[in-house]
Amino acid sequence: MEDAIAVRDLVVDRGGRRVLHGLSAVVPRGAVTGLLGPSGSGKTTLMRAVVGVQVVTAGTVTVLGRPAGSPELRHRVGYLTQAPSVYADLTVRENARYFAALHGRGRADADRAVADVGLARAAGQLVGTLSGGQRSRASLACALVAEPELVVLDEPTVGQDPVLRADLWAQFHAMAARGTTLLVSSHVMDEAARCDRLLLIREGRLIADDSPAAVRAAAGVDDLDEAFLRLIRAHQADQEDPS
């Protein structure tokens, strides 16, 4: 079975600046892959390329066996952006039911998605009255309502309290156990340990592509924060002295 996502030699320029430098990586099916890196490292640009809304300078991105952005992927890929992508003048339930209808799904699917993200009690509230964290979860419900094969989540736990973060990660792993592929970005390294596999990027370059345990072993430390720092320093040294 092919990988869910295959990125080959991807180069992206934005605003006259090179954001991704010939990046290559794969995301296996049916697992939670974390895309980790500091703010500004290129995580969102890579995710935009995966869902087919980013103009690329060179390279290829293949998603579920098709070129990224292909029309046939529209109902197979769910995407949660950093900024909530829901209508402020509709309730949580109305938003979910609207997006469900776009995918040919019913009200029951929409209501289940709302409950799954912990918003059942707020289902009747206008999105415009919600907190930032609640708005993000409303957007997440809309991204998940069609039960896509691949879910791309750009920092889905930002602004959530620790209990809700734990609940969301438990939901992500339950989805993966049912065969869904998830690509989840974060700049918080303590979330790296929750992933099955890690893609660590910095300044638009891939510096690690492995399991959390293997990343720790490669760096020779148990702490993922320290492992990431050591890998960054080693990468910088290689860049400065390519010989």
C-alpha cells in the first residue's frame, strides 16, 4: 500500500523568500504523524501544499495516490487551518450541518462531530460568541464531519486546556486505529511524544523523519526538547561544513 502522502524535492517560494528548500518526506497511512518545528519553520506552507492550495516552485506532492489538489480528493481530505474556518453568524450545529451537507452527509453525522470535539453543550451557540479555543474546535468538527481518509490539522490544540488537549489526542489516535491518516502540526514539543511518527523541520528543511523513540535515540537523550535542539545543532554544523 502506498503512503498517504509523498513529498518529493518540494520547493516553495512566498513573498520573494524561499520557504521550503527541496523537502522530501512521506506520511504513512493509518497513523498520527506530527509535523513539529518552531513558528515560521514552514509547517503551514507544507500543509497547504499537501491539501493543494499552495503554489509550488518545484517538486511534487502526492496525496492518497493522486496529485495534491486533485478534484477527487475533495471528499477524502479534511483540513483544519490555524484560523477558525467557520461562520460567526451561525451556531456550532448549523456550521457542522452546513459542511456535512456539502459532503452529502446528514444531520446525525454533524451532531456526532460536534459531540466528538466536546461542543455538545455549546451546539446552539453562535460561533461569534465562543472563545478562541471553542471556535477552533468548531472548525475541527467541520473538518471531521465527512470522516475523511486523511486529516490535515494545523495546530489543532492551540488555546485548549490540558484536559481538552488530552481528549483531542485520544480522539486522533482512535481515528488512526480505524484507519484514518492524520498529519498534525505543532510548535509545542511535548506533543511530539503523542505522535506515532515525527517530521521535524526548521527553516524549511527536514531535520528528522522517524518515530519519537528513534529521534531520542539518534540524539542520545530521553527528552524530546533536548533531542530536537541537538538535531538542530548537528544540522547547522553540517550546513556550515558540508565536507
